[in-house]
Amino acid sequence: MIYIDADACPVKAEVERVGTRHKLKMFVVSNGGIRPSANPFVETIVVPDGPDVADMWIADRAKAGDVVITGDIPLAARCIENGALVLKHNGEALTDKNIGNVLATRDLMADMRAADPFRQGGGKPFGKADRARFLDALELMVRQAAQLRIK
């Protein structure tokens, strides 16, 4: 299965394309505002409003052999702990080997933004190269997850 943390996810269509090709059940999880897909492999899950409700829904279900698409680092850490494979929107795989450093960097950046109100958000726009990198990484991860399910 593929779980998509859908709020602010720029690669929903790409995930749907790869998941459909592999005939995988996909859960698009958000607290609303997402247009449901007509794809029979896609189930849209709308959770109640509240802090981290969508994250908790995913973390409570994702397990070994599943793939989770998220940019939320604490959610990624919980899913990795459960044995799921995790991919960020930029194609970066999060694993038990790198999640500690990613969490620490996230916390450091949050502290820096809090200390300097002029150091806020931004970043470069999400482009074609980002989508291509994500698609390649997702294809590899889906195959890796299939191997885990066979074992």
C-alpha cells in the first residue's frame, strides 16, 4: 500500500500513476480540500481537523512493505519505526540510517527561524526535474517494498 500525506503534497498525480501501474492500493489522507480520484486504486481519507490527525492516521496503519509519501519529518520517523519505507516529495528516501540527522536538522532550522523572524520559508519552486527525480525514486521504492512483502 501507499500512504500519501496529501496536505501540500505536490506529487499526488505522480504517486497515483506509479501506484496504478503496480496495482497498489493508495490512501490519500488529508483534513479536506482534496478532490477525490476516480481511480479504483485510490481511497481518499478525510480526517477531522486538528493537529497531526492525518499524520496519526497514517502512522497507525503504515507497516513493513508499505510506502509513505510525506514531507513531515516526525511522521516519517514514526513510519520508519513501524517498518514502512518513506519518501519525501523531492525524491529523498528517509531511512533508519538518516532519520536522526534529518530530525536534528529540522529542529535546528525551527530554532533558527524562531530566533530570526526574517529567516522564513521560501525555497525554490517545484519543477520538472524535481518530479522526474521523485518518479525515479518512487519506482525504486515500490520495487523495494514488493521485495519486503515477498520475504
